[in-house]
Amino acid sequence: MCLALLALDVLPAVPLLLIGNRDEFHARASASAAPWPEDPRVLGGRDLEAGGSWLAARSDGRFALVTNHRVWPPPRMPRSRGTLVRDFVLGGASAAQAAEHACRHAAGYAPFHVLFGDGHEVWRVDSTPLRAWRLRSGLHTLSNGAAGALWPKQRRLLVLFERVTAAGEIEDDAALLALLADRAQPPDARLPDTGVGLARERLLAPVFIAGEDYGTRASTVLRVRADGTAHLRERNFGPAGVGAGESAWHTAGADSAWTQ
């Protein structure tokens, strides 16, 4: 993922609501969200090059997601950041234990931000500078900047989410996916300077990135309800933001398999 919003214990019936966009090179081989052969309780997309995932959830409330911390040129490291997600959702470590492990091994990965949720707590780890902390109840956004940075796309997503909430559409997948499709371009003066050049900063600035070689490849809505059921909807995209299919998955409760 490269942009996400987490509503943690904000909605009584849905203690965990996560929405986000996965931004990636279109040439990178990957699989859309589906149950994993290792454990049908786990659902998520798969990176077919390195074997990891950008977002995955287990029917008992466990989930993880990762974004990169944008640096230029991007470093090549021995471990894929997506394996942090894969190993957590397939394992039994608590969110706090996973955060501690990620901190101990952070030097082996390219710079990252990761969220680990175990159904009880959600922890965030930023590798540059290295820091781990438990998230409090409320709204949290995650993108590619340093901890504490609030890029224009994060501010825009928060504004759009508040509008959806005020309109009573928070249970509407279509409304949430529509805000993830927002292509509003912030003014140049508000763009971060991450070393990629102004043209690239402009391309990467909107909530939804509609690039030919790099862009938003998936928009995802994940709900974990108070009754233990879960729901995930993913909408996929190709170059230039052209739609490439959609799927929806559900669970009947903790430890059940995901079904369509």
C-alpha cells in the first residue's frame, strides 16, 4: 500500500475499518486478493516476484499492511518489505511482538512503514528513523513520508472520509472506493520534495495515481465488525487507471475461511 486510512475503534459496529490504495509499477507481477493456500483464513494480494504482500487479513482480526518510505534512488536490500506482512498474518506473534521483530531486523529492508493488528492492538513501525508505537483509537493515515508528515494526499483522504461519514455512507463500499479514486491535484507549493523531480512529484501527489508505468493498481476496503465477521472488497486497475476487475470477500466469523 502507498496510501491508507485506518479508523480504529471509531465506529461501534466496525471497530476496524481500513481503506487504501496500492501504488506500484504495472510491470511488477502480482496476484489480486484471494485466500492463501497456506491458510484459507488469510486473504490478500501477493507479490509474485518476492512472495510477500502489501495488505493481508486473517478472519480472526489479524491484519498487516506495508508502505515504502520514499527515498531516491530506491535501495535494493536483501529482504522484501512484503514479507513482514506475509509472516505476520501466517504466524502467531502478537502485534507488539511483530513490531519488536521488525525493529530488530529493520536494517535488512528498504525503508518502510508497517501496521500490525492482532485483533486486540494495532502497532506501527517506521524504519527511518526507527520507531514503534501502539496506535490509539481514532483516525490514522499512512503514506510514504516520514512519521509525522501529513502529505497533501493524506489530508485530502481525511477530508473525503469525513464527508462520507457525515453523509452516512460509511457502510457503502462504492462511496469509500469513490474517495480512493479521487484524482484532485494539489498545488505545487504543497508538494513534498523527495528527490524524484517536480514532474514525478505531481504524478504521485493525488490520492489515485493514474500513471502509465506506475500508478494505483488496487483500491481496498477492509471491515472487521464487532460481531467477528469481516469483509474485504478490492478494485483493480491497469495502466492509466483503467479498471481491471473487482472482487468481494466475506467471513462468517473468527477462524472461518474467506468466501465470495
